[in-house]
Amino acid sequence: MQITRFKDAKPYSANLHYGMVGLRLQGAEATQTDNFWVGLSQFLPGGGAAEDSSSVEKIYTVLNGEITVVQEGHEFVLGPLDSCHIAEGELRSIENRTNHTVSMLVMMPYPKEQK
């Protein structure tokens, strides 16, 4: 078993994200996992991620606050314990349109070329 204490979680940066601090909870440089990693994204008011797609699927789970996911002109507001699956290659942007910090778990498999 591998434990990551929140106080020891290390920050990581994510491309095209702004007003966001990411903390690695499992996988990558935090622990040894075979297939996926888990991070905590903390979006400040006005923070988000520019429209982009990923070479892997991902799952977002909002822990607290409210985040807006925009996809193909449609807006989806996620609140506490709401989650969504973003498929490989799917364009999306993320926006914190509130005055509260949003905490969101992110789970992603490793890129195919990394395996």
C-alpha cells in the first residue's frame, strides 16, 4: 500500500490551466501506479482551463464549489460530488465562474506511449 498524506502532496502544473494549483495524490511522481494517476485541482475564482483535448480519457469529480465545463457550445455546471467523463480527443474548457475556490479530483490513465 502507498499512502500520500495531503500535507505531503506535491504541486504539478497542467498545460493551458490558469488560476489553478494541482496537487498529485497518487501516481506519476507521487506513488507507483501502473495505469492511472489522481490529482486534486484547486481552481481560484476566475480560474480554469482553455479549450483543449487530451490523448487519454479523464474523470472529474467536484469535491466542493461549482465548476462549469463547456463542450461544443454547451455548458454543464458541476457541483459537489457531481462527476463527468471526458473521452479521449473530446474538446472541453473549464471555468470557475464563482467567487469560491473549487476543489476537483482528476483521474487519468497514463498516455499510451508512457506505458
